[in-house]
Amino acid sequence: MHVTTLIPALTAQARLRARHSEGCACSEPHAVLADRSDATVVRHAQVVAKAHAPGTPESDLTARLAAAAHPGLADALLAPLSARPTRLDDRLVTFWPYGTPVDRDDPDAAPWEAAATLLARLHRTPPALLPYPLPPMRGPEKAARAVARLRAAAPHPAASPVERAWAVLPAWARDEAPWPGPPLLCHGDLHLGQLVRAPQDPRLGRRLPHPRTDPHLDRPAAADRWLLIDVDDLGTGDPAWDLARPAAWYACGLLLGEEWTRFLNAYRAAGGPAVPADGADPWPVLDVPARALTVQTAALAIAKAVAAGRPLDEVEETFVDACRRMAAVPPDLAPTCTK
């Protein structure tokens, strides 16, 4: 579907779904929440409609939706309004209840502990509990796509250290081999934009009936609190990848030590299996995925700067400088952490 017709058609779908929820005042304006090559997202009333990237495999997306709708993940993932995607011409579309996002204008209120706790719950959920087998989480795939985008851009002097940092990573982190460790459930693209407050409207975000406490993991059912969204990269793989972005920010000096410690301590307190639980150094298991996320960030920054014909800004230079340092020191290929 052409971009000029996608948003109106997607908005009409959201409006129809909102009308069915009996919570819609159809005079309410719609909002375009995202309009990128990989996703277009619109909101009408309390319903969000998302058109996924062209070529998204329907079987993979269906498995991911079923996982988000499963009662065993009720306190980790926002449930979709339907457990199967629909089609809008050549795009797969999913529908979600609207949740209140993190306030970008109040960084001091960033819910690092909530993010860590949600990740721990997700990582602790046995993949065998879910109704369909999940594909591999797409973190390494997205990092490899970022490097490919860098290579397709015009030559840039900062590209060389990024390429060198990429070359010293193990094959699995470059999406050239399967993850060699135990495949745990992972989000695949964790950042604070992936958290929302659970919807208040009881007619939205309903799940299958489930007991007050999850019988497999002995944890409370979801209520009005933070939940993870965006299942496009959900799958099995290295859970440390979900901790890698804040770890990389901390290593680059962009996340305060206090915030990183709060995040890590909350993850451990919730029983997260990605790092040692006894307070041992987490970096042996975080090093490779944190390096990969650093390369991904730097590669995308350079590609976007080249496309816009502008120099790298200070933050972008920080990630390129980190790649220069990483290229000179091989990554720590310590055994993966299992519990």
C-alpha cells in the first residue's frame, strides 16, 4: 500500500476497532504515533493500530502475538486486542490497547527498575509454556542490518572503526550463526520507549481467563502498571541482549552509574537469569551484546548523518569513539550465564 493511502486506511481500521470497544467518541482526532519504513502506527481513542514492515512473515508475527496474549506473560507484555494479525493490502496489521508511555520530558522519572523487573519476568518464562514455537529474537539481525545500511551509504571517515569493532564480534552476534547458549525468551529491542502503563479500560487488553497467580512462576497477575510493548523482535536467544542497550549507554558515559546500578539490582532482585545472581561481575556476559548494540547505534548514526548531509553530533561521536576502543580490545567470550 502506498504511504499516502496507508495512514488513512490504518486510521479507519483503528476507528472501527475502537467503535466495537464501545469506548469510542468518533469525533476524537486520530494521532500518528510512528511512520517509518519498518512500521506505521496510529491511534484512535484507546485503540492503536500498527502496520508492520513489508514482508513480515505471518507465522512469526502470529507466534509473537500469541505469546503476548498468553496468561503466563500477563505481567510482562501488553496483550493485543486480537491474537492474529489482519491484512491491509500488502501489510500485516495488529491492534493494541493504548497505554501511557514514558514521559520523555522527565528523565529523572525513567522507570529503570520497572524495565528490569519486566525483563526478568520475561526471561524467566519457559518458552515451552507458549502455544507456538517462537523464532529467534531479532537483536543480532537488526544489528547486522544496521551494518549493512552503513555499508550501503556513501563513504564516511567514521565507518572504519565501526567496521573493525563489528569484525571482532563472534558470529552469533553478527547474525551469522545461531545463539550457542540456552534459548531463553527475550524481548529483542529493549529501550524505555517500549514501556507503557497498562490500560485502565477493562474492555481493552483482555486476556484469556487465568488464575490470580501464575501457576508456573508464582507471580501476581498484571494490573495497572508498566508493561512491555512491541513484539516484532520477540523470540528466543541470549537474554543478556535485552540488558545490552543500557549497559552500552553506561559504558559510553551516557547513563549514570546510579541508574545502571538501579537497573541491574532490580533485574537481579526479580530473578533475572541473564547475569550472575550473586553480585559477581556481569560484564563477562554483557560484553558481547553491549558491543553489538554500540556498533548498531554507531552504524545507524553514520548512515543517517550521510543521508542528511550533516556531521555527527556529540552523542553519535561518543558511540563511534567507543567502537574505536572496542576494536583494539577483543571481546570477553566468557561462557553464557545460566541458572
